[in-house]
Amino acid sequence: MSTSTTEKFIPAKRYNTIAFALMVVGVIAAISLFVTTGGEGNHDNRARFWASLLQNSVYFLLVVNAAMFFMCATTLAWGGWQIAFTRVTEAIASCVPVIGVIALVILLALCFGDHHTIYHWTDAEHVAHDPVLQHKSGFLSKGFFATVTILTVVLWSFLGWKMRQMSLKTDEGEVVSTLEKRKKFVWNNTVMAALYIVVFALTVMSSVPWLWIMSIDAHWYSTMFSWYNFASTFVAGMSLIALYVVFLKNNGYLPLVNKEHLHDLGKFIFAFSIFWTYLWFAQFMLIWYANIPEETVYFKPRAEGIYSAIFWMMLIINFVAPILIFMSRDSKRNYTIVTIVAVLVIFGHWLDFFQMVFPAVSPTKVPMILFDMGIGLGFIGIIMFVTGKTLSKHALTARNHPFVKEAVIHHT
Amino acid sequence: MAIKKFITGNFYEEAVLFPAVKKVRRAGYKVHDVYTPFPIHGLDKELGMKDTDLHIAGFIYGITGTTTAISFIGWALARDWQINFGGKPFFSLPAWIPIMFELTVLFSAVGMVLTFCWLCQLAPFVKKDHFNPRSTDDTFVMAIECTDKTNEAEAIAFLKEAGAQDVQIQSRETGWWFGRYDRETVRFGKKVAAV
């Protein structure tokens, strides 16, 4: 076991085999779902197939993008501790273009294809008889949807690539050789991170989940829906980072990372699980209290209808489990417990997205969730493959970063 | 409590203090405490202190708060004096969650502050001896407790060797008392300079 900071990740043969196996599972699940429910004629069935693709691609895109957000937010805050594993965050963020393209294809196909059972507002004939949708036609229009979607994916990918390039440049040592140059590097890095945060605020935190997920229930709206989606995917993204840190640590990589860093990652998962619950509850309680039919229509099938089991189960997984397991200091510093909670949380928020998408698409019966899980595994395979490939390209530690000392002496 | 003998030394640098603590502990001296003007990361570990249990107390206060809130509102609104609020059920849990949350925070916050004061013996009129007033200003003060077996001259030399300055032998009250500093000189029948 080497502890050198210049070391690269060499994926074990088994790692890539698992990644490919998961991708194969995903493809098989998608194909069998298409064969059993797709086909022509039956509108509802076809919607079920596309809804599954929509749920998985949007969820995993937002999750890997959360790693990007974490990197930029900590850069903007001049944080030092995350430098110890910043290459892991970058590697996860490098999945954004790949999954972004997949999501883009699916979203544009939903928008311009003939899949009105998912996005009702794309059906001009339907909108003509629907005064509510006519009012929203500026926002819920094909042109606006396509523009925002393409811009979002392109900007995320571009800014993420820029951040990655900046970080990689420090490895040569030239850009951080003198104090003046280090100051300049930190400044440039901060500016780039700030640009990304602005884009992020205009996309994930405000418009994009409204368009991608909320517009399935086109009549219903909640202004905090995007925030709630952000919290959901940010927790899952932090869990993904924690999983990779634990995995690499167990394989003898990442010499600078110790339990203090893991503790802080655990704190992020813990705190944002509560933040997610706060947003979820704020959205739920106001609607429950006001009891206006046009708003409660969203929660009727979820909280009381056939989806209630999934709805309450995901609340337990996403709130009760992290808060009770992660409350004590020792559990956040324990590799096994962190792994268990991270897996649980990623699954829990996947269920959260499931119950956001499907009650509108399939209101009469809960679809067979195993197919969706299979497609989800496929996306996990893609994340594993791309992340592993990116990790193996460059040194695993940003050893020349100006803040690396802060990461080494980090103490919680 | 009791008046005991201590050997105290001042340190000006963390870089000197940490190895000194290690040396003194390894030599078998009993470090009573190290007084610093601000918290120093890692010093508690170096001194071999165990983690506080304050957070467990906080958790218990918190769930007490939650229980208090839900049982009282539940009793008041669903049992004792049922009021129909816009057709909501009498036991309307979602509406109570903000209050349950607030009481959880209130109980755990107030309870932890009081427990902290109790553990540190902080209260109005409670007085304790200081070893050196500069430990509230600009130096780190280490106090070694003298036992029957301690050779004082040797210990003083050892502490000086470890980098301490202004090393002295002091007799100090280890506990706390109510009242004023100057009265205590009488109370223990022994002259203890008010610091």
C-alpha cells in the first residue's frame, strides 16, 4: 500500500466488471420495460416507460451535479478541508456531461416527441381547452423548455470542465509556485466557482426541477419544489462522495484523508437530511393546512392513496434513519456506518423522485418498481465507470493546491 | 474541598506547550489542568481527557421537549378541550410539529447550558481559585498537582526544562465556594492570596 500523494487510482478488474454488469442490468431493464409496456397504441404504458427513464436520468444527473455544487460552494467559502479529497469530487462531477447528454436526449424526446401523457402541456390541442395551462404557456412551452434544458446541461458541463482543468493545472506546480501566483490562482478559482453558483441558483435552485419534474403535474405548483429537489439531490450527492472516499480509503488511497474529513462529510449528510425534511415538511404542511383542492390533489395519491407506503417509507429512510444513526459523533467517524447510511440515503432519495414522478403518470396502480431499480442500477454503473476512469487519469491528491495544508491539519 | 499544593508554569507558545504536556505526562507527573485564554484544538486529547457526555444529556433533554409538547398539546386539544379548527382532526399532528420542534430545541438548549454550568461550576457568586490571572489573557498555565511522592525541586526543574517560565509552587483551593475572594483567606485558616 502506497501513501504517495502522486498516486493514481488503478481500478481493480472487478471494479470495471461490476460497472459494466450494472450497465448491462440497466439496458436489460430498459429493454424489457419497453417490450412489456412500451409498444404502440397504449398511451399509459408508453408513459410508464418514459417516466422511468425521466426519473432515473434526472435524479442521477442532479446527484452528480451536487458534487459539482459542493466543490464550488466550498471553493467560494475558501474552505480548505475538502482539498484532501477534491479529486474524488471532481471525478464524480465529471459524470455531468455523460449523464447530462442522456438526460438531454430523454427530456427533448419527451418534449418534442408524442408523449403527452407525461408532459400534458406539450399537447397544443389539450392546452387550447385548458385555461390554467394557457396562463402558464409562457413558462411551459416547448421552446422555453428546450432552451433552458440545453443551456443548463451545457453550462454545467462547461463550468465543471473549467474547474477541473484549473485544479489539474496545480499538479504541474507552475501556477502555484510563488505567493503572488497562489493568490491569483485562488482568485481565479473563486471567480469560476462563483459563476457556477450563479448558474446553479438559476437552474437547480429555481427553474429546472419545475420544468423537468413539477410540470408532470402541470396544474399543480409549489414554489419551493426546486429547493426541495436541490436538498434531496445534495444529500445523495454528499453520500456518493462519502462512499467513494470510504472506498478509496479502504483500498489504501487518499493518504491525506482521515476520520476528521469523514466526520465532516457525515455532518453534511446529517445536516442536509434534516434540511431536506424541513423543506419537505414546509411544502406538505402548508398544503395540508390550507386544504385547497387544487393543491391537495398532489398529495392525495401520495400520502393517502396507493403510493402511501412508498411515501412514508422514504420519509423514514431519509429522515428518521440519518438523524438517529448519524446523531452521535462516533457513528460519523465509522467507515461501515457511513457506508450503510450513504447507501440508504441514495436509495431513499431515489424513492423520493419515484414518488414525485409516478403518481401523476400511473395514478391507478403502482408500477412494478423493479424495472425502475434496474434502470437506476444502470445509471450507477455509468457513474462508477466514468468516475473510475477519471480517477485513474490523474493524481488522487491535489498536492500543490494552496489550501492543502489546511486539509492536512483539519480538525473537527 | 481541600487546599492542595501545585506547581505552575507559564507557556507562551502552543509549539512549546504540546511537547511539554507530553513530557510531563510521560514522566509520571499528575497534570491538574492547563488553563488557556482560548480553546486549543487537540489539547484535550494530549491531556488524556475523555470526551464529554454533554451531548447525551442534550439528546435526553431534546426528546423530553418533544414528549412534553406532544403530550400537552395532545391532551389539551384532542382530549380536554376539543376545538374544531377548519374541520381538521382534533389530533392534527402536522400542525403541532413546529411546536414540537421548538420545544425540542428549547429544552435541549436551556438544559445543555445549565448542565454545562453545573459541570464547570459556573454560577453567580461561585468562586474558584486561579493559578495565574494571565491564563485569561496571554499565556497558557499548566498546573501540576503535588502528591506525597512528588519531589518539588525536581518537578520545578523538570517544568523549566520543558520550556515553562515563571515556575512557582502555589497552595490553592481545588473546589469552589460561595461568596467573595477576600473572605476565603479566613475561611480556610490559611493565607491564600486573592488573585
